Amino acid sequence: MMQFAQRVQRALLVTYRPEGFNLGMKPRKMAGAGIADHLHLHVLPRWTGDTNFMTSIGETRLGPEELSTTYERLHEALRA
């Protein structure tokens, strides 16, 4: 799982050039998906000043592009 996280980090670095990352794991039932023995890992790119009122108080997440574009860009970077 950590090797894949490093691979994802490299793809994000090449594609979006973030200044850092937040990594978080959710174990067991709290991870969701209705599976008690489930574990998943989030790899989030971060930039200085990337928190704004939409995320902080609006309970809304904003992306820099359409999700389909993000998918295509990261899919290509992960193939390399």
C-alpha cells in the first residue's frame, strides 16, 4: 500500500506540482464501504494557502478542473 502511495505521489508531483501531501489511513469499520476489515489510504496534494472558505465553512470541495480531466491526466502519469 505504501509503495502504491509513493507511486501516486510521483504522479501527482509530475502532473500538478504540489508543495506537499497529506496522507491519511482509515481502518476497519470507520473506513466505510460496509466492510469491517477494510483499510484505505488518502493521498492529498497540498499547496500553500489552499484552504479557503468553501472548504472551511461551506462543506464543499473544489477542484482545479473537471474530474474527467483529472482522471485522464493521472491515468497517463500512472502508466509511465
